[in-house]
Amino acid sequence: MTPSSSPALTEAQRTELKAVLTTRLAELYELDALAGESRKPVELDQQSVGRLSRVDALQQQAMAFASQGRRQHDIRLITQALTRMATDDYGWCGTCGEPIALARLRLDPTLAQCVDCAGGRN
């Protein structure tokens, strides 16, 4: 996918973006481990938890599962970006093969498309 001309990113830029990705990946795994308690089943014992407290606990549990889903999605995107780095496909648009702007990658280093392809202009 990479054109035979110059690389999309310099080695220093790739190193910078890889550090951002690996740091964020570690943070996501840590958050996922810490949030495990929030996803545990809610007790249905009327004696220990009132009805409104149980509803609140169920809502908090649902939010915890939604957050976990977002974290898992982000983990997949980061893993895919790191895989593209390992295969020298990182920094190149997966659709048109043109370089992705460094400013765009700095905003979101998981992106796999240039701004034109992401906007559907091709």
C-alpha cells in the first residue's frame, strides 16, 4: 500500500505517534481492570438494597458496560494502528494510498484514511 517514493512519516514522527498509541493502550487496559467491579451483577435482595437504589445500581452497571464497549473499540483501533506500523502501512491512506497528514494523525493516531477519503470525496 505504501508508494515506492518517500515515506509518509519520518522515523521521529513514527516514534512520537507510537508512544502516544502505546501509552493510551496501557491506560485503556488499566481502566478496564479498575472498572471490573462496576460490571458485577446487581444484587436483587430487597432487604439489603431498596428498589430505587437497585435501579440506580442497574443504571450504573449499564453505563459501566457501555464504557467497557468504548474502551474495547479503542483498544481494537490502537492495535490495528500498531499493526500497520509494524508492516510499514502506517501513515498511508487505506483507501487511496496517499499519505495521511501528520496533523491529522496527531489528532487521532488510529486513523487509517486521509481526510478526503474519510469525508467520502473520492
